[in-house]
Amino acid sequence: MTPEEEQQYGTELHDVKRARTRLMVCFLTFPLYVLAVTRLLDNGQDITWLMLAYMAIYAVFGIGMAVTRCPRCNQQFYVKHYFLNPFRRRCSHCELSFVKDPGVPQ
């Protein structure tokens, strides 16, 4: 990202990155979810509320990431055609990046 793009799209690109971070945190906490389910089942407790809560949070963050728009081209940032790519750092349509280019002077 050039300094001009950072100045022009900085806050919008921060929101794009935040949408990805939310989904990644949910994805990376899956082992904690499995541990919690295992402990609840070992104690003979109901896990329905935990399953529904985790699925709802995952769905909200996934949909939030899928509908996030690029500030430059106004297309879906992480979705090209039908597939969501959460590892993208550039817009799937116009290639706007939310990562600073190492070769661009600050």
C-alpha cells in the first residue's frame, strides 16, 4: 500500500482487516471450543447452548467478512465469484492491499 492509498483508504482498510481478524480468532479458538465441549460432556452437562453460540458467532463473523467491501472498487474484498478466501491480503478484484509494501518509503 502506498502512502497515498493509506491516506485515502486507511480507515476503510482497517475495517477490512478487522473483519478478517475476527474470523481468524474464531477459527483459532476452535481447540478451546473442543476442550470446553469435552469437559461439559464428561460432566454430563448439556452442550447445546455452547454449540449454538459458537456456530452463531462463527456465522456472524463469516458473513461479516464475506460482505466486506473494498473501498476502491466497492466489490467484495475477500470473495471472488463464490468462494471466500480468508488468507487474502489484497482485494480479489482490484488488488488493493491492506499491507504496506516493503519497497515503498514511509
